[in-house]
Amino acid sequence: MSNREIYVPGPASGAEVRKDGEEWTLVLVRELRHSPEKVWRALTDPAHLREWAPFDADGSLGAVGRTVKLTTVGASTPMVSETTVARADVPKLLVYNWGDHEMRWELAPLGGGTRLTLWTSIDRRFISMGAAGWHICLDVLDHLLGETPLGRIVGADALKFGGWQRLNAEYAKQFGVETPNWPSRAAQES
């Protein structure tokens, strides 16, 4: 039996929503048992990103001013966006945009591991979906760094994954938002 076959995400936790008028920010905090340097590589190196992130990068995100193309994985129409790394304080802080959404990753030493915090701007209609998706991505990242890889679970694969449906509903309840009617049940089962 593979690691993926036995993987079940834990309950919705470690996420909050911050609102500033019409601007919504999803904040996810995860405690990882891996060093900040190891986590940093997974956040910046294209080969590592291909194993867990919802996008591919055509270059390293590890240096300020570097321009990188990010391509959404698993979408019916891949979104390709060009980003310039705004901050790269190794191994503490990484800031860039993914499309119209700022991605801010903070890494803080915690015992022998890392407290990883992600701030990302997000359309309020998709806040629970985003939280569920990032929850699974961060689980996959943790397994990858622990050398028990699950394989990337993003896009249509995530929508069909039973744990994602549960997390989407749990985060919607936690944030006090409606569970999006998208994607339809028929689309999920196709």
C-alpha cells in the first residue's frame, strides 16, 4: 500500500482569515519537523515545487529580483503568470505574486523544526477551497521532506480527493462562509 493510499488529512486547523474591507487574506500556520533551510529549498527549488505545490516554476524563487514563470498544475486551462521575487531573506522570508495574489512565506525556527506561515490574498468566494487546497499541499510538503512522499495532490485531483471535500466544508464553517457550489458534483466525479 502506498503512502498516498493511506493518507487522510487531519481536521481543518491552523488557518485564519483576515479581512481589510474587500481584501481577504488567508493565513495558514504549520509546524514542520524539518529545518528552515530544508523547508526553504522546498519553497524555492523548482524540482521540489513540482512534488507538492499547485504550480510549477521555471526557475528558482530563492533570490530577490529573479523573474520566474509560475504555471498552475491540474487546471483545465493552465494559468501562466510571470512573477518577480520581491523578498528572499534566506531562510526566513519569501515574497512573490502568483497571478494577482501575493504569497508571503515566513519560516521561523521551532525546536529542531520550522514554524511555516503562509499569507496569501484570495477572493473571498474561494477562501474555504483555498484553505483546503493549501492544507493538503502543506501535508504533501511535510511528507516529501520526511522522505515519505505522497505525490502532488492539486487541481482536479484534489477536488476528487475525499479529504479535500471534508476540509472545504470544515473551513467554510470555521470561517463563517458559504461552501462554494463550484465545482459541481458532476464535475468532481468526471
